[in-house]
Amino acid sequence: DSLCVLHVLHALEPALRCRLHVAHLDHALHAGSDDDAAFVNRHTANLGLACTVERRDVAALARRRRASLETAARLARYDFLRSVAAATGAAAVATGHTRDDQAETLLLHLIRGSGLNGLAGMRPLREGIIRPLLEVSHAEAIAYCATLGLTPRDDESNRSTAHTRNRLRLEVLPLLETVQPAAGANVARAARLVAADLALIERLAGRALDRAVVRHDRSEVMLSVARWTETDVALRPHMLRLLLACLLGHADGFDERHYTAMLDALEAHGVDTCLMLPKGLAFVRRGDEATVGPRRAPVALPLGDHALPVPGVAMTAAGTLRAEPATAPHDWTAVSPRVAYLNP
């Protein structure tokens, strides 16, 4: 898919009046990854294109973030692509995602219980990322490469069913297509229809958010709680997502528990609240004003009583508490002061 989008855009360079710069991230996840990087360097040199290749230890990143290899690889890849785009002054990053990738993405989000934003899948253009092949099937990308006499390299990890996305690709979608032959294309079409409806909802949410905002600068947004409670309940999660995107440029890293905690705090009657959020942000509710902005000195608010499920998470005025079953370590010097071991 990447080879296909490269050659499509290379052929269109004169018509688009653009200049390409190729970027390849070696995830260091399989033995032949350095050969993949060498292939990219040779191929782009033959096309007369500039190329940036970088190697990152994705497995180590996954351990540090306590994330899956898939998640860590995606985070590393987009961080790398955006850094190359910034360094080269690129107007956009083009990826090789196809209609098949879109179908997998929607199914992945569906089984995780995503809302409309997740069910809309990947967008053709969003946050500086363009996906020219999103309406093209993987089979068509293969056929295009074959027509040009290209021999793409095959990442052996794509055949492993240890990864959730691969299981969807190799097992679930083929099974669905025994029920409905066009299942993959139809799932991708559903994502496109949801995205169109979501665009309307976001426009309405944006107008409602504008009415609720009292003050907005580059680092902080203040809301009127009274105006907030006048808005449609169904728009409120979308309003929060737009608010976070205004502050950070995106709303990645925030999940349902963060939105639920903020919504509960905004809808509580006469209860002041302070919530520690990801990305160095804090939510503070005081009277009729609620602020989302950078964390500052601790706010003196009552901690209150909270049920802490094990395993589970509780959002409190002191921050987010996460509990999980564990075995006490032999060496206590390595334990972070932010971690406590309790006898059940």
C-alpha cells in the first residue's frame, strides 16, 4: 500500500505541483526490518526522491507506556511522521491506508465500544494526515504495483494472528464475507456515512461550545456552568472533545472515564471539583465556572469518599487512582513514591 501511494503521488507530482519527501520508520520488531529500511532507501534513490529513515525501539516504548505493540507502533509512527513533516516543511503527511484498513479500523473501534468519533474511522484528511487510497481496496493497490512491475516487501508480522488487527484481517473479515460478499467494502462505507453525520454533529457542538465559553486563550478554556447546562445533553461529550482539541490540537489519550468525570462534575449541583487529566491538563469546577487548562499548584478541595474497584480506576480531586492486584516486591528501593502496596 505504501509503495502504491508513493508511485501514485510521484506520477502526479507535476499535476499537483508538489514535492515528495519519503519517510520510513523501522520499528525494530522483526529480524528483517533493517532490510526493509535499505529497500526504501534504494527505491527512493532510484526515483530521485529525498528520504528520511529512522529506527525506534517500539517494544521498549510499549513496555514504558504499558501499551500493546500495535498501539506503541502507531504512536511512534505518527510521532516520527509529524517530526519529519515539521523538519522538511511539509504541508501534509500522506499514508497508504486503504479501504481494507478502514474496515478493520471500524471493526476494531466497534468491539472496543467506541462512540461516533471512533465509528467514523479514519478520515481522508485530518490533522495534517491525508489518505489518498482510502476508497481503494488493498487488492487494487497490489494490482497497481504489479502493473508497474514493482515487487513490494512483505512484513512477516502482517501474517501473525497475535495482533488484534491481523486477526480481524485474516479471520474475521473473511468470515463476514462468507455471509455478505461485500462485507469489507460495506463496513468501510458505513464509516464514511457515520463520518458525514458526525461532521454535522460537530458543527452543532462547536456552536454550543462557543456559547458556553466565557474565556479562551491558547492554554486555557473557561466555561459557564449555567450556559453549559442549557446545551443539548447529546452534544456535551462532543463539546468536550472539541474543547480538548482546541487546547492540544487533538483529543488523543482521553477515554470514556475522563469524559464521564468531567461531565459529572459539570452537571453536579453546587459541588466544586478538581480532576487531573492526561497531557498535563486539569479540570477545575468552582461555582458557576469550570476551567480546563495546565496543571498548577494543588487546589484545596475536599477529597470526598470514592469506591476504588480492584482492578479499576477512580477519578478524585487528588488525581486519578488506579488499582490492580500485585505481589509486593523484594526490593522496595525501586518502588515509585507514587505507588502504594496494600494488604487486601
